[in-house]
Amino acid sequence: MGVHAVTGSAGGIGGAIRSRIEGEGHKVIGVDVRDAEVIADLGTAAGRQAAVDEVDRAAGDALDGLVVAAGIGGSTGAPSSLVARVNYFGAVALLDGLRPLLERGASPAAVAIASNSATAAPFEDPTLVDLLLAGDEDGAAAHADGQHGEAVYAQSKLALARAVRRRVPEWGAAGVRINAVSPGPVLTALTRQALEHPETGPLIREFPVPLGRWGEPEEIAAAVWFLLDGGWAHGSILYVDGGTDALLRPDTF
């Protein structure tokens, strides 16, 4: 039996990921603001460090897998700066903070939950993504608060996907695989909340999905498990979006 940690484990996608890992016979240490083994606020540096410390204590000698799924949608009413803090800084802090524990695991791997909105939502100004990747949290937060939450959500997920790719050489040398899953619209409470927003709701409903339906949390969990469960995938961004990315960017891969 392996030991895995999942952030956002009380949410729709995070909860499905937790259930899938447990269904495969492994122990899960959940991290969330409620209903989890580790209660932590990933919107603050102190909360992230507390989460790392608590997972370290709960895991014991090693961690076999890590999924950073915690995130805030852009239409939740939360400040845009908080979207950036949780979705990007909360994710990379747990990835980097728990890598030493992963290095002692059996066939260890980490998976980040990105989003196909990172490439589907057009934006011309790279400033926020650059600030995120540079680790300038205060600068990124200030810049984010001047933008709509959905735009910040997409940019935070783009930065997260790039952060995964940039870690490939060092993580590979340490024997830890790292990948990301980029879902399209998935039927979760977060999506339903976005659908009720007067601006983003109509846009989401018009979002093109070649398969003609939205995803289920369990389908994202299956993709995450594929990337966790051994293999040679390292540095991959796996789109699980019903074909939207291929539709919008047919010649980019």
C-alpha cells in the first residue's frame, strides 16, 4: 500500500481523485480547508508551510504520490489575487515542499491539475504569468487584482503548467516524475457556481466541446491515476477536455 497526498481533496475533482487512489488500495492524506486530514489555507505562505509539515508528519518516512488539485475558480467572488495565490503559489509550494518526501517513495510521481482554459482563453499581456513564474507573489497579487477572476484563473493555470515543465530536468534527476492534467469543463460545484455568474455563465455554455458533453470528475481522476501509476510519462500536459484543445489548436502540439 502506497501513501499519497491530495490537495483540494474535499472538492469535486479532488474528491474523485482521492476516491480513485483509495479504490486502488492506497492511503490518502487529504489537504483542504475542511473535511481533510490536513486543514490548511494554501492562500498564505504560513498555511502552505503548515500543510507541508503536517503531510510530512502524517506520511512518515516517504510519500509515493502527490496531486495538487486545490484551486479557486474565477467566478466565485473571491479576490483575483487569491485565485493567483491558491492556484499557482499554493500548488508549487506543495510540489517543491514535498519533493524530498517523494524522493524516498516507491516509483514516486506528482500530478498538478491545470486547465485547458490556459490555452483556450486568449490574452496578450504576459505580465501576470511572468510574475507568477518569477515567484513574485506580492507583485502577482497586485497585478491580478486589476483583472477579471476568470482571466487570472486561466493565467494561473498556464503558469502552473509551465512550472511543471520547467521542473522536469531536476525532478527527473531526483527520480520523481511530474506531470499535469488539463481538464475542460467538468460537472462540479465550482462549475455550477460559474454557470450562475451573469458574465461567465453564457461563455461556459458556449464553450466548444467536440464530444458534445462536459466531463465527469471520475474521468479526470482516471487520467490522474494513469499518470501516478508508474510508467515513463514525465513532463506531460495531458488534456482531458472532450477534444476542445485539439479543436482550437489543431496544429499546435
